[in-house]
Amino acid sequence: MNNLIIGIAGGSGSGKTTLALRLKERFGEDEVRLISHDSYYKRHDELPFEERCKLNYDHPDAFDNALLIYHLQELKAGRAIDCPVYDYSNHNRSDKVQHIEPAPVLIVEGILPFVEPELCALFDYKIYVDTDADERILRRLVRDVKERGRSLDSVIEQVASSRTEIIRVSAYASIAMHWLPGIIQRFREECPDVDVDIRMADHVDVPYELLAQGKMDAILVSPQDEGQYEWVHLADDPMFAVLPKDFDTQGMTAFPLAAFEARDFIMPSQGFDKDIMRIFNRIGVKPHILPTWVDDPTVISMVSHGLGVSMMTELTVRGRTDGVKLLPVEPASSRELGLAVRSLDAASDGLRHFIDCTKRVVAEMQP
């Protein structure tokens, strides 16, 4: 079955369920199936109620992601599933199930659906709901008491004890997809008392604006000229020419940058990629840049339909090569990726550990 799977993530009380319900109204009741990541909390019949209350339900290990992945694959294959039902008042999976039939649109919402790489890869679209922490806490108090049958004291105790610090991170979409799940998984193992709020951004300017405004503590990006920040190098992300499948490369193993001259060019990053423009300006190449303002998957789709060519990094095109041909550019070029903060000296202990964890995980990911 040709399903569209949408993942919605965000902190507890951020408005994920409200957004999912609005999307269901928009698509139509019969066209959408909503699946809560919370439904896949692991069963803990082996523990008494008092011990189940002490578990960290905001940790990736709290979820039975293997079962959710299997269920999504079944729905994509056109087969119905019996989704587990979680009992919040009892802190355990109930004996009930929710029968879910396949539908054209599947929406999965939860606090950590993007952390497990295999699960994250199933989503055609990923949405992160960014809401101020104070507002989320108030919403959570009201929701857990009124809708989930919990006592006010127990909710306050869980909120107070589960997190001591929140690190706000913004990242390019490609980094958020391919690096952040592994980084956050490792960071949560090492610092379970520190939360990470993530905001994805496709345009190069957005993370820097958020950092300058004090709305982010760290950003995972490529270096830009404007603004005051301190830089931590992580890796170099090589550039590739993105060409239609039927493009005649004449046996070339690399695509000369000079060959972009005057050629119809579809610019990534919603119309203006500063890293690409630096490369073109350095060697004096002037492609015919088409007036487009679209996201990177749409750029790849446009190239696959023969509307032009493009240039993207390995991280950006990873897993998105259907319908296009990729060749490394010549001379070899790349964009530098790293982590920017306002001040390393003023960084909290949690942020320092996040930076160190990021450096180690990214180094392990490099070939």
C-alpha cells in the first residue's frame, strides 16, 4: 500500500497530539490513522507498581520500537494491526489492544520517535513541535491529572525529578536525520538527567538567528561569517553533483565544477546555499540558478524529472538517490560541519558534556 508516514516529535505537552488531530481533520477521518509512540511503552509485569513509578519513561529504552517498526511495515503492506494500549494510571501496558486498519496517511506522534534510526527512516515527513518549556510543563500537569488519572503530586514529582537541565539544539535537517539520533542516544545514556530539545532547520540562517537571540544553546551547522560564536569542528561533508539518471556523463568518475557553468541549476536549502555559492565563487563558475524556493527532497525530485542539475553534500543526499545520478565534484569540495555556541567558557556542565559526546559520536560515524 502506498502510505504516507508522518512523524511528529516534541517535548511532553508541546502540542503534538493537537497537531496530529488537526492533520487528521485536514486529510479526512477515513484517510488517516493516528499512532501514539506512548502506546509502545514496554510492558513491565515483572515490576510492582511502586517500581514502575520510578522508571524513566523519557528514555529511548522505555519504548518497544521493534514492535512499532513491525506494525508500520504491516500497515504499509496493507495489513491491519492490533496496537497495544498503555495504561498511564497503572504505568504499564494494559491487556487491551486497538485494532487499526491500513490508511493512506499514517501519523506517529511522541517525544522520541526520531531517536531510533530504523524507525526514523520510515517517516516520509518529520515534524518537530517547538514549544516553550514553561508552557509545556503547565500543559503536562493539566493533561496528566485530568486525562490520565494521575495525582497532582505524582506528576510534579516526575517532572521535578526527571530533568535537571534542558539543552536547546538546532540543526540542519540532514544533521538532525543522520547524526542527532545517535548523538542523543549516547548522550541520554551518559547524562540521563539532562534533556535535549531539538529544532530542525533547512535554511542556513535560521540556527544562527536562534543562537544570537538566546533561544538555542548549541547549533549543528556549517560555519557562516556573520554573528559572534565559538566553533567546534566535527567533520567535512563532501559535495556531489546531482544529475538526472539519463545524464550523459561520458564515463566520468567525477563531475568538473566548471561543467556547471551556464547550466540550469536548482539551488538547495530553499533557494540559497551559502556553502555552494562559496565554491562557485572561488573558482569563478556561474551556473544559471533557477528561481526556486523548495526543500532538498523537492530539489532531488526536480532533478530526477530533468528540470536541471544540483549540487548537494553526501549527508544531504544520503538515502534519497532514487531517480538521480551522483558524482563527486572535481576538484574535490566539501562543506565543513561543526557545532557553534555563544561561549565555551560560559557553557554549563550539561552543554560541555553534550559537545564532548557529539565530537565522539560523529568521529565514530566517519569512514
